[in-house]
Amino acid sequence: MALSDPEGKLASPLTIINCKDDVADVEAITDIISQQQVKQVIVGLPRLMDGSLGKQAEKVKAFTQKLCSHTEVPVEFRDERLTTVLAKRLMRAANTKKAKRKAKHDAIAAALILQGYLDEKH
């Protein structure tokens, strides 16, 4: 997960939700939404390289429907193609140790997805 600054200009990695089951994951996300006073949720949608939706994208959409039924905060999808690859490259370029890269690449990818959204918005 990632959050933006109060002005909605800069995204930063926040945490990683270790997927257990949908109920626990929805609860963890809605807790963060409440604690951080989130105004909008941007969900990365894993499209295939040709832009179509594969099985993983369908799983994300189904999970997002469950999330939407537990919060009134608006939710919007954003293409997440290649964000994990970019996150890993950025960490390697910053000489991040391999053990830390593995633990952090999802949160950094989330920040990249959110930053792309914020950049388009402003």
C-alpha cells in the first residue's frame, strides 16, 4: 500500500498487506482507510501486456468489489503493468540489499501506481 501527502502530489510506500484471506485483507485495508483518513483508493489492475484482463485481474476486481462493500471511499482502478519491474530496478539502482528488495518491492510498486495517478490528476 501507498499513501499520498495531504496535497495529493507525492506518493510514498506505506506497508504491505500479507494476503491471508479476503475477510482479513479487507479489514486491514479498511482499518488503514479509517486511520489515515483516506479520501480515495487507487487499485492496481494487473493487465496482460496486450492490455487485456487475465485471471489475476479478475481476482483483483472480485476482491475490490468486496472492499467496496465495506467502505464508502471511492475506488478507481489503475493499470499496474511493469510497476513491479520498475520498483525492483529502482531498488537495485539505489543499492538496496536483496533481502530488503524482496520485502519492499510491492509497497514501492504501489507508490509508483499512485504517483502515476497523482501526476495525471495535477
